[in-house]
Amino acid sequence: MTKKVIQVSRNPVYDIGMITTLFAKDTEFSGDLSFSKSLQINGKFDGEITNGGYLVVEEGAEVRANIKVKTVILKGTVYGNIEAENKLEIHANGRLYGNIRTSQLKIADGVVFEGRCEMIKPAEKRTKKPASEE
């Protein structure tokens, strides 16, 4: 009896979950972009990215946009400001030319970062009321 191997998806899986939308290397997109779950950009994007869950800018990708999402993993190049409500990770080949606002920041050796960084309180702590107000 032989075993059958079934591949469910070719999309990458990260610690937060599987990538649901993928822009391939040959993709070029301009405009305003919003998404709910996860997005990986391998090509080029120019515009604004908002209201997203989990964004991965893969190595070789170039994004010229202000980004406001929950989590960003940066392995490529971003020209613009990033506001990551939960976390921003910049990997070894990552390049960021813009400002950062995030509650958690992880920067690897070899990263290029030109801009300012502002650390904010995590989302769950910002939305909870103190016990005296309840």
C-alpha cells in the first residue's frame, strides 16, 4: 500500500499562520490596499496599505507606501512609514527608509534603517480600562 501525499497549499506558513494572499515576484500594483488576514508581497507595490492583519515584504520586494497593519515582517525594501500595532520584525536583508511606530520591534544584524522609532503600548493594554473605571 502506497501513501498519498496531499499538498494543501503552496503558500508560506509563519508563526502567526499561513499566508492567504500572495503577490508574486512579477506583480506590480499601485493604489490603496486593505486586507483582513495575511498578505505577502514578493513584487512591487506603490500606494497605501491599511487595515491589514499580517504583512510580509519578502526579500527582493520593493514597497513604496505608508503601512498601517497589525504585524509586519520585513525582508525586502520599504520606502515609507510603518505602523505595526502588534509587532515589526526586520530581517537581515531588510531595508526601511521611513519611521516606525510599533509595540514590539525586532531588528536583525545587517539591516538598513533610516528614520525614527516610536514605541507604543500594545493594543490589548490600550483598550483595557483600569479596574477603578469598571
